[in-house]
Amino acid sequence: MTTTQQQTRPSAAAKPVRWAADAVAAMREGARLRLDYTAQSLWSVDRMIEEVRREGTPYPAVEVLLRGFGAYAGEVIARQTGAEWWLTGGDHWIRTPDGRLWDPLDEARRCFTGDGSLRLLCRDATRK
């Protein structure tokens, strides 16, 4: 079923889906953290970003990880709402069925600076 779902998704989803899967694998292998594409799992992602920030890790060292976490949050939103990935100007966005656009990749970067939450982004994006 996963293969069929990916085949019917727009091409804009290809990279974010891969980035999210890479983040899930990295967390499972490196941090022994299981991410299951649920809104509740975003609590753990927010905490992980907070820990990395508190350790004083420079942004370039975590840029790919943050991109993966943002893509993961976007996939959580997509799976809960039927949202689709959009690619515009080189940036990946999530468009929810009500027409709103969300930028989970930027939200992950904002989390790293201490001014964001992927969990709250998902909550807002999935509100009817």
C-alpha cells in the first residue's frame, strides 16, 4: 500500500518523503527513538531539537537533521489531513485541503532557534 500511495502523490512530495524517512531511520538507529508519524510523536521531535539546541550544536551541523524533522512534521500533517506537498521557488510547503499553506521545514529551523514547535504547527494545521 505504501508503494501505491507514493506513486499517486505529486512529484513535489518525493524529496520531503525521503527526508522524513531518513530522519525516522536516524532517530531509530542513533537515539533509539521510534517515530510513528503521529501528532503525539512530534512532542519527542520538539524535545530532541531542544536538546540539540541546548548542547550548543552549530546550525550547519544539524541543518540536514532539522530539514528531516520538518519534513517529518509535514508528513504527519499530510497523513492526518490529506494535505499535499507543494514546491515553489525551491521551497517545500504543505497545502492542507482547506487551502492553507504551512512551512514545516522553516518551523524546524525556528524550533532550533528556540522560537517554534512542530507539535503546535501540526495542531494548528489539523484544526478544522
